[in-house]
Amino acid sequence: MKGPIEKTLRTSAFLLLTFSFIIIGIILNVFGIHSQVVPILLFAWIAANMVVLLLIRFIIRKGITIPLREVIEIMNSFVGGISSARVNSSQVSSHEIKELSEAFNGLAEKSSKDISELKKLEQVRSQFLGNVSHELRTPIFSIQGYLETLLDGALDDSTVRRKFIVRSHANAVRLNLLLSDLIDISKIESGEMRMSYRYFNVVEMIQDVLHSLEYQAQQYKVELKTSFDQDEVSVYGDKERLSQALTNLVENAMKYNKPGGSVSVELEMNTSVVKISVRDTGIGIAEEHKDRIFERFYRVDKDRSRAVGGTGLGLAIVKHILEAHQTTPIVESIQGEGTTISFSLKI
């Protein structure tokens, strides 16, 4: 089947050759060359048409039709689900079709990356929903069980009643913390949580965080301390969000510490940044877990995590807040000796 390009070129060539031979015939007639030349001109006209048309057909097929069909086949394969399909543009002679092939390859490459990213996001979303469902179900079922037990007759026993009410309250607090962390991480990841950057005294922020956690430290039997002498160190960032990140780090260091242990917040001044470290004397983190502790709901020791409480989102929130400040948390840990998590802020 002839395409529109080939038909147009053949028609143009036919008209051009016909017009040329008419002009030649007129010129010959003017110069007195008569009918004996007409059969020769007619034969030459037919032969020239055939040669030109065959030449046009060959050029079009080799330079346009065949490469275009290959491009279309590759495109159809890509649309059909073969994401690795690409056009070999190095074998295309036509400059325009080569540009088309390279443009398609670029689009295909980007589309493949987008598809892979969407699949990855879908997997993360499914995993996240499963984790959220599990984390929500645990305190809700616990509260439901305690209340059903009380309604079935345990209300009359003052000892059991108080114990179950205290446990129900603890699960309600845990549920509230989980929902608060879910809202925070949702706002951070969607970009709805706006950072308010300004210069502030990081020493004052550290002292405020440690003072607010003194009661928890007493419950965990852990000493909170600092190891710097400065009274004022000015850094650039969102004080409220960085305070939240530091609180999460110190709380985590207390939860996974040992009775009689300590949590120390340290400052190290450099030329353009200040390094803040949270060092504990706790149980430490195994090497295979270091890169994953900032994932949502990831727990190194699930039994201990549930015993000490927490939502499983604290360190994920820390990572997002620090990344918004163009810094990342660095983890150093030795099992049985303790863990240090540090990050840097601009001064």
C-alpha cells in the first residue's frame, strides 16, 4: 500500500517529467525537427518515468517507510506493556526520523521511570496502610477488651476496675500520639507543613527540650545531660520543628537505654555549621538495622518497642524535618554500648 508521501512524490515527478518533455517537444518543433523524433521522445518519457518512479520508491522505502514502520512497531510494543522497547536510532539514515526516534526513546525512558516510581509508591502506600491499620487496631482492640470486661461484671471489683481503666487510658494516649504523628508526617510529606526559618539560640532550645523530658527520664531511670560550655550558639532553621526532632531523638535514646544509663546532647562547632549529637549508653543498633531505623513503623526490637510505647513514626518525622533543613541524620552505634545520632545546622 502506497503512503501519502510516496503518492505525492510520484505525482510530482510524473507532472515534472511530462512538463519537461512537452517543453522539449515544443523546442524541437520550433527548430524544425519533425515527427520522426516523437516516438523517441515518447519512449524516453516512459523510460524516464519508470526510472524516476522506481528510484523514488526505493529512496522512500529505505529512508522513510521502513524506518517509520519500525518506529511504529516499537511504539505499539511500548504501549502494549513492553516498557524496555526502544528504537535503534543509530541505524536510521533520515535525520528527521532519527530525531523522532530519539524523542520517542527519551519519552519512553521517562515514562518507564515514572511507571517504576508509581509502582514503588503504590507498594509503599499499601505497606503504609497495612502498618497504620495494625498500629491502630492494637490500642483500639485493647480498649475494647478492657471495656467489655468491665461491662461484663468487673465494674464491681474496685481493684480490677482501676487497673483496667488505667490500661484503657494508656492505650487511648498511645492512640492519640499515633494520630498526631500520622498528621505530622502526612503534612510534611505533602508539603502542607510550612517551615518558619530564622536564626535562634540552639543552646536554649536544647535546654528547653531536656527540661521538658526530666519526668520521663526519671521514669526510665536515665540521666539527661549536656557536654558543652557555650551559653549561646545561633543557628538557622525552624526552631519549633527542630525542637520536635530533638525531642524525638532524646525520647528514643531514653526508651532504648539501660537503667542507670545516660543521654547526652553534644555540640561541636565548625566553620559554617554546628554539629548536634544525641549520645546514649543504651542497647545499641545492629549494623543491618542502621539504614532502616528512619523508615515508618520500622522497629529493631518489636517486643521492646511495644513495651516502652511509641508510634513507630518518631524517627521518620526526624528524618523529614532534618531533610527540610538540608541535612541528614548520621547513625553510629555499637551493640551493647550505645548509639549516637548526629546532624548539622547552618550557623
